[in-house]
Amino acid sequence: MALQDLLYALTQTAHNFGAVAVTAGAIFARWPARQSHVIERRLAWLVLAGWALQVASGATLGAISFAFDGALPDIHGIAMAALFVKMACAATGFGLAAAHLHSSARWPPARQDLVWAMLMALALTALSAAAFLRWFS
């Protein structure tokens, strides 16, 4: 087994777990019912960690390519757009999860609901963009 393939597989595994964390955490915060403040804080930490893992593992995938091939992956067009969408979702999702952890105790329920809905939409958008990135790379 080539070291590069092993590193890609391990990093992709971490990336997949990050995707599960951001998606399931955001969904479970409101479905099937609103969670308690304590559970919401735990879910916000899970989502924050998931977005951080997405960023770190995504950057690591590029670094592996650069280290072994001397260049970043050659993507263009739809794949490049999908990568930028994923990056924007990760940055925004990380920021929203951090804001939730910092300020949600002072927010009205409507704002809390909006933030969780946005976190869910960002997670689902990033998952969809990942399919386009994979297919068009």
C-alpha cells in the first residue's frame, strides 16, 4: 500500500466524520424537538469541532497532494466552484457555531432557531458541494 494512498484514506475518513458532526449536530438541535440549553451547547461544540475538522482535513488533503506530487490537485470549473462553496460553508458554519456558544444564552428563541437552521443549511450545502467536487475533479 502506498503511503500517499493511506494518508489520503485516513484524512478522508476524518473529513467524513467532520461532515457527520456538522450535519447531524445541526439537525438534532431542532429535530424531532427543540433540545435543552445544555444539549444545545454540547451540539454547538460538536458542530464547531466538526467544522474545524472539515477545514483541517480539507487543507491536509491538499497538503498531501503537494507533498507527494509537488502541486495542488488540478481542479477547475465546477470542481473549483464546489471547493469555494465548501470553504465558504466551513468558515460561516464555524463562525455561527462560535457565536452560538458565545451569545445564545442571551438570544431570543427565534434567533436561536434561525442560527440552527442556517447551520443545517450550511452543512447540507457543503455535503452537496462535496459531491460536485468529487464528480468533477
